[in-house]
Amino acid sequence: MRVAVMGAGVIGLSTALALHRRGHAVEVFESGDAGRGSSWAGAGILYPLLPWDYDAVVNQWCARGIALQSVWLDGLREMSGIDPEHRVTGMRVLGGLNTEAITWLRRHGQRFEREGADLVLPDVAQVRNPRLVDALNAACRGSGVPVHERLGAVAPIVEHDTVCGDTASGVRWSAGRHQADSVVVCAGAWSGVVDGITAPPVFPVRGQMLALRAPEIAPQIVYQDGRYLVPRRDGVVLVGSTMEHTGFAADSTPEAATALLAWARRVYPTLTPDRVIRHWAGLRPGSRLNHPLVGPHRSVAGLWLNTGHFRYGLTMAPACAEAVAEAL
């Protein structure tokens, strides 16, 4: 089967690889640069924050993804020669020791430790998301999956409520079109504005981040009330994140930088303003109840969805890619 994947972020590229492994002829079509949306902008924490605050649907997808992560990432490293820096560093939840959390962790068989009023989750892992994008991109290209970038707006070609069945089917953009039997929409925050279809209920949620130089900080992730610190192997520490409904405005603001740095300094007073090396923003693909949309489009035959993962696209990616590939 000829399959066109719309979107070259972690979700789109992982979906393309999963389809390729099943013998489909797959090509990826990206409006901008591969992986430069939320895949690049996030912190790379491979865990729901926090699982007892989410329903069973979110946690089931995350659990499936986490179960596949090690083997999946090892395979990508071998295929691409790029190390995504997958590390189990654990996570400390400041002031997180409460009955709800402990009850949930015990029910789901997850390890935890008590340290004063803090809850420590020793099995939480992280990945360096820009390197993961590079590894996926290289793995696709090395496997013979073309990744077309900087096309501008890409849309499925829909006629009579189908994208399949004739020579006009597939995807189109301003300078061309590509024939395919099926199309998978993996356009992240832009999935809700895809031209030519009843778009899925996906919307952008802006998140702002800081990067600081702090090689002395311990490798453990720190989380508190929606904020987190993620130390990288090279001494960079990521501080995030905001949750803003600002449409498609992806600019960063000084107010957010001030608030993020103030929180980080409450955790580690040595993180002074002169340590800041970068400030950026990205748009997450939000969805109703934070549930990912994975499966066939409700009204267009041959059109499939893998989008709406909100903050957990990296965590869910291998599971959602496999689910789409198996169903399709």
C-alpha cells in the first residue's frame, strides 16, 4: 500500500517507520523543517506528569509507550548512528508525598521512595528530543522512506469523502501532489486546521522553556506543580514549562522567562540569570480530555489520524505508531 504521512515530527516519523516495516511504500510530507515543532521544543520526559492527575486513556497510552521505549530507542540508535541520550535518571516530585499518589503507584505496581515530603520515582526516564528527531529522520531516510520538507501547507486530496480509489488521491501542496492509497495526519498542533477535511478537534497549547548552563546539578528530574527541571548529560538544564492558550502564537515572552527562572532558583539558588543560554516556545497539540486521536478519520475513507498527544507525544510515540500501522 502507498501511504503518505503528513508531518515529520516524532509522531509522523515513527509512524512512517512502523508502516515501512510492514512493507508499505511510505513517504513523509512536512510543511516546514522536520521535527521543529513540539518534538523539538519539549523537555523529553518519558512519563505522564503526573499519572494520578490523568484518566485511564492517557495512562494506558503512556504505559504502552514506556514499555516499548528501550527497545525502540536502541533500534533507532543502531539504524541511525545517533544516540538519543535515553537515560533513566528518576524524578523527584517536591511535596508530592500524598495518599492519592501512593495509592495510584501501588495499584499500578510502580516503584517509589519517600524522602521527607518528597516523592521519588526512580524509574522515570528522559530522552534528548532534538537528537531523537535526528535519529528518526536518519532512520527513515536510511530505510528508503523519503522525507520531504519545507513544502508549505500540505493537505489530503479528498473527493467524495475518500482519499483513495483513483489516480487523483493522496496529498497536495502548493507546488505539487503525491498519489497515495492512504494518508495519515500527524501534523501536531496544526492537525486541527488541515484544509479540505472536517478537521480533528486539536488545538495549539503554547509552552515556554529555558535552558541554563549548570553542570553541577544532579541528573535527577525535579517536578513541582506543573514546573520541571531536566538536567542533560552535557551540563545543560532545561526549565519548563508554561501552559498557554494563545492560538498559533509561538513567540516567547519575558514574563514567562522571569517566572520560570524564579521557580528554578527556589529549587536551586545557584541558577542565576547569567546561567540562561536560551529561551524558546513551542506549540503542543492539545485535544479534548488530552486523549490522543489514533485511528481512522470518522468521515473520510482512507484518512487516518495520529495526533492530539498534548504533552506526551514522545512518551506515546512508539505505541501510537504501532497502533496505526497495525490497524491500517
